[in-house]
Amino acid sequence: LAAAAGHQLIASSLGFKHGLVPPTCNHVQPAVGCDLDIVHTRPVRMAVKRILINSHGMGSVNSTLLIEKIKI
């Protein structure tokens, strides 16, 4: 549990590098009327510009990290 945020950061960095968005774990069918663009079963190729990481820890410790890809 303590390393979850680190794993999310690594996975997100790979998404930037390879242009892939991984599927949402354990998500099969969206709710009726839900218009979110959710990746269901397999990764989707797209240009990833921003990633939002939400981490939840023990004792109600929560954090959010927004990462944006910039050109140097």
C-alpha cells in the first residue's frame, strides 16, 4: 500500500513514453448516462498530455499529483 503512489507514477511515465492509456481495472460496463471516456478492456493508443494520480493511504492520508508533459 505504501508504494502504490510510486507504482502509479512509474506507470504514468510509461504512458507518456509509449502513448498508451491502460484500461480501468475491474470496470466492465459504464453506468447508464455516464458520458466519461473510460478505457474498458485493452490499452488505447493516444497522445497523453496530462495525468492525474490520486493516492489513498492509511490513516486518511490522501494526495493528488497532476503531471503534464512539456516540450523542452
